[in-house]
Amino acid sequence: MTLSLVLACLWAIVANVVAMMPSKDNHWRFAYAMIALGLPLLAWVWVQNGPWIALIVLVAGMWVLRWPVRYGAQWIGEQVLRIFASRG
């Protein structure tokens, strides 16, 4: 197992353990930090292990951080609708 995959597994364990703890801001600051750490780690997994393993790691990360992914997808959808509505 490569070092990038070991660190990705460690990232997932830390994210899950922290998600089990109570938080006043619903873990949003922690989620931003995990995203900032996870994106370069995902690129490193891609370089060392290829795109299919990186896709598995991406899906696992999206599973752990599902609320930021949901709100981000919602925001992107609103922006796309706003662009198409302004053209019509």
C-alpha cells in the first residue's frame, strides 16, 4: 500500500472520529480544513495509484463530507440556472 493511500485512510478515520463528536458550528470549520487537506491528498493518490483508485478515494471523501458536497452542488445548480435564466 502506498503512502498516499495510508494517508487517505488516516484522513478518513480522523474525519469519521471528529464527526462523532458534538460541535457548536456543526463541524463546518473542520470540514473546510479536511477539504483543504483532502484535495492535494487526492491528487497524490491519483499520481501514485491511478485514476480509478483516486475515484474510489474521492467517493469515500464525498461520503464523509456529504453536507458540504450537497450544499456545493446546490450552489452550482443555482448559478447554472441563473446563467440560463439571464439569457432567456
